[in-house]
Amino acid sequence: MAPAARDTMLSHFRNTKTLPKDYDLILTGDLGKLGSEILIDLMEDEGVELGLNYGDCGQMYYRREQKTLCGGSGAGCCATVFNSYVIKKMRAGEYKKILFLPTGALLSTTSTQQGDTIPGVCHAIVIEA
């Protein structure tokens, strides 16, 4: 899913003429620790550095000692983190502009049984307060 997040993020930046620094928070989900590191590397390969304003719902959802390298349910992590933590920060005025990039996999038992790859998807949503 990291390549899907990269493609969507690059398209968004290009189409809106924005950069990562233009957002208070850039949030993917659920890439987890491993996927987030892959995304950071993929973005650096494209000349785009994700700064301290980047986070991933899968990483934010769990404590470090739980060692969940690949996170959990993308839909569950994104919904939970956004509707609790992020919304509170926006209402408090800490975040004014967020780039929210939920990710997912188009799982199919047929394609998996046939040995096909699993397509990753990512949407870009800008939320402003």
C-alpha cells in the first residue's frame, strides 16, 4: 500500500501545488511501522521529504511495546485515530490543515489463490478548520 500512498500523495502535491510543509499533519493509514518507513523512502526517492508532521494511523493506534510492525485494520485505525485524536486536535486549534490519506488493499480470494498481486489503493482528503 505504500506505493499507492506515494502515487496519491505525489499526484496531490503536483495537482494542488502544495508541499508537505503546507500541512499541519499528513496522516496515512494503515501502513504501520514497516509500510511508513517504505513510504518515507519512496518519497525521498522522488525528492520529497516527509517531516515531523507525517504520521500513520496504524502506528499511532498501538503502543511501541506491542511490536505491531504492520499495524491493524486500515479502516478501523483510520476511523478511530481520525475521529478521536485528530478531531480533538482540530477543535483545539492545534491542526488547521490536514492531508488524510487512508490506504487499503483490494483483497480477493480468487486473485490470491491464483498467485496474483494484491492491489493497494489510497485516497487523498484535505480537511481544513
